[in-house]
Amino acid sequence: MATSISLQRPAKVITAAVGVLIGVAATRAIVSALPATITGSNLYSTLAAAAVAIGLWWIGSMVSPEFGAAAGLGGIAEAGSVALNSFLPSVGSYVSLGDFVPGKFVVPQNPVLDAATGLPTRQVAAVSAYPKAYAAA
């Protein structure tokens, strides 16, 4: 297992960046897939995230020692984010990695979803809750 990451060439920087992103994503996905008996407790959820990060470091080191170190660091960052959100939510809301949520909102008109429905403009205007600011001539 590597203890350092060399960033001397652009390929190494890209490898490290991909490793960190994979570490964050894999830790988040694996911890969320664990049973509720583990993730129901703040302490166990944090310990599980740290264990997953160390496992990613070890498994990633079989691909490349530097890639494994980068994936492990990404996993540790996600484990730190879980710990901040669990134990210090007031601090965690400012400095943690946060949670990604779908782009669905409770407001009556959502331009993101309106564009995704593929409805003609007339029908979108007919189903919207608010009138258009400028009517088409």
C-alpha cells in the first residue's frame, strides 16, 4: 500500500483525481447499501465508512499503489464527512461533502422537469401554476 502520491506528470494527477472520486463514490455507495442495523447508529455508520475506506485503499493498491492511496484518501474524506454530519451537524453543514439529492422540488412549476417532459410550450404553459412574464406573440 502506497503512503504517498506522486503528482509529477499529468497522467499521475488524473489517476489521483479519478482515484479520489472513485473512493468518495464507492464509500458512499457501499455504506448506503449496508443494513440499517449498521447505518442506524452514528458511531457504527462512521466506523463502517472508515472500514470501507481502508478496504478501498487495500483493494485499489492491487491495481496501482498510488491509485489505491488516492481511492483510500477519497474514502477517508467521505468517512470524515459522515462523521461531521453525524456528530457535529452545525459544522458538517458548512464543510462536509453533503448529500446529492434528485432535482425534484415541491414547487408547482419546475423548469427542469418541464423541459424533461417534452411537452409542447402551450401545454407546459397550461399546466404551470404561474403565468408567464412575457407572452409569446
